[in-house]
Amino acid sequence: MRVAVLDTTKKPLAPTTPRCARLLLKSGKAAVFRRYPFVIILKREIEKPTLPDLKLKIDPGSKTSGVAIVNQQTGEVVFAAEIEHRGYAIKASLDARRLLRRGRRQRKTRYRKPRFDNRARPEGWLPPSLESRVENVYTVARRLQRMYPLKGVAYEMVRFDTQLMQNPEISGVEYQQGELQGFKLREYVLIKFYYRCVYAGADSPCDQVLNLDHLVPRSRGGSNRASNLVCACRKHNEEKGNLSLEEYSKLRGVDFAAIKAQAKAPLRDAAAVNATRWALFNRLKALDLPIETGSGGLTKFNRIKREAPKAHWIDAACVGESTPENLKIEDVQPLQIRAVGHGSRRMCQTDKYGFPKAHRTRKTTFCGFETGDIVKADIPKGKFAGRHVGRLTAIRQRPSFKLKGFDVHPKHLKRIHRSDGFNYQMKTVG
Ligand SMILES: [Zn+2]
């Protein structure tokens, strides 16, 4: 692990070792600029710094995303973090709000005509829970760009390769056939057809068991390629048997032409186009860095080849073709970043029936502190005497702020990190 260094004009320099950072701080040549991630700022300007080739690598996930900064020349993981998203919390709070509003509106049941259609969604709209995941990763990436002299981004864009040359699961004869084969094939086809039988119809209900069905049957020279495979239930699979798609179409009296087109289209265009991944990719363009994309298969291949254990940040470090051969992941302490949001916008608290109970003031800082600030408390006496470090969880009317479940007077507090929408696991870095 390395410590990020800025010069006095806040220009990011080559990150340094924790030991060196300690010496700089001790000799007064630098000061602490930021606590999480740990950044120091030099007290002089560096004219022409030599900068290493650092790449920011991102492995987006639905609950947790991995982030790593890798020195491309030495293979050293300079920084690693895992971002825990709050998609479910957002959904829960929106559901709660909807419930309250619905209850309120239904108290007067007179019909009211909609006044105008104001429910249009803008281009590229994402549900708030997904939008927050995209924003979380982008925010962290943007902040890291200000701390480390990044020269590029590597991003895991898709789950499957459709190029399939790099797919680690392919070997031997199946590899020779070219297209996605092996044990990933089944998953690929199932996802592509949304885990639903393509021959389902109102006239004939489906079986529970899902199989792969060959559009052109094997007995008639049909291949094992993904473009010849569809997802079908056992019943329809057996019913189709040796028939071609056209013959089966006639037998059932249903037009199955669209299935053929969908089977021919690669997954990327057909189904599991992960909306969030694309949205984040487009957002990352704003960093103005060259972006390299990789697939999930390649990430796994890179990780297994380097005999690295499975972790979100290690996956991130293994994203993309440019992953260095000798990735140095020993002694790396990943920073645990948890998205906690910026508090609620709600100005009025309601009781369980939806009636207003209390109104909040517009003020968000009190005695210079804010909910979410990471503070250090030195309590001289009493039950909780001693030093405590933690996140302020509540601010009370009286000057007594809540920290780790007990109240502390603000005169004993010292802020070490301003609230920024994230919580950082308390690990002493550097
Ligand atoms: Zn079926």
C-alpha cells in the first residue's frame, strides 16, 4: 500500500510508502490533507514530478464494487477499496414514502382528474437504487483522480465475452468450435432468454425444468454454438424433438420467427445488457482518461492465473488485458467504504398514521459539526472517559452529540473527516 501525496498546489504526485509519509509528517515537510483515504500534502511545489503509470481499475457489483489502483510498471497495488452500495436502503425509503403519500391521498376518495402528464422519464433514466450505485463508484473514482496521478481506467464492462478467445473455460475441442462453449454456455443461454421457455404459449403451459434446445436439431447437422441454442422447458424440448423450427411452428400454429433472430443476436445486444454498467461506463468518460474494458471471464482468468483469492478489490485489480503479470497483492489493506447517503431530505417527521409529528430546522451544522462527521472524542471523566473515534450518528438539541451510542459534549470533539456521504472502516492507514 502507498500513501497519496499532493504538492502544495494540490497536484497529485507519485504515491509514497507509509514510512516515508510518516517521516515527512514528523519533520514538518508535509501535513495531513485527508484522512480517508489517507492523503498528505507537501509544503512546497514540485515542478516536474516523475509520475508512475497508475491505472484505476473498477469491478462494479450490485451490492459491493471493487476498486484498485495498480502501478502498471511494477504490478503493485497502490490502493484498494471496496464500496458497499445502499441500493436496498434507497428502495426501502422510497417504498415508505410512497406508502405514506398513497395513504394520504386516499383519505379523500373524490376522483380527481390528472392535471397533466408529468411522469415522462428523461433519456438514460435509471431507478434511484441503481443510479446511486453508479454515482457511488463515479464519486469515488473522481475523488481518487484528485489524489493519485491516474493515467487510465480499466473497467469490467460485460459478464461474458462474445469474442470468447480469452474465455478461460474454453479448452480442447470445444475451443476449436469457436463460440462460447463449455460450462458457461448453459448460463449464457439461460440469461439471454431470461430463464424462460421460448416456446411457452397460452395453449400449452410449461414444465418446471429448463433445458437447452437446438433450433436446428443435432440430428440435422445443427451445431452446439450459442446462436443455435435457446432456453426451453423439458416438455417443449421433447415435443419439438427432431423437428425444425418451421415444422414445429406449423405443429403448434405459432410463429416462432422472432426466436431465431434473438438466438442469432449476441447477448450483449439481446438481453443481459446491464443498464448500470453502461451508465457507469458513460459516466466514467467524464474523467477524461483512456478507458479499457474487460469482461468478467477475463477478470476471473487473470485472477486464477495469478493464484489470487477471491475478493472484490482483487477482482478489480485483475480487470482488463493490461493486468500486470506479477500483481503484488500482499500486505494490501483495502479500505471499506460504505455509502450512507447525505441524510434524509424530509423536513417533516410523521407518526405511523402519516400525520406530522415534528419539523426539522433547515440548519444542518451545529457547533461546526454535522451528522456523519468522523470525530475524535477525548472525554476527561465519567463513564465513557478516554479516547473514542467514530462517526457522529445524531445531533441533539442540547449541545450533546451522539457517538457510538452515547452522548458527547461538542467541546470534547475534534473533527478528523468531514461527512461526505460515505463511511470508512476505521483502520489506521499509514
Ligand atoms: Zn415450455
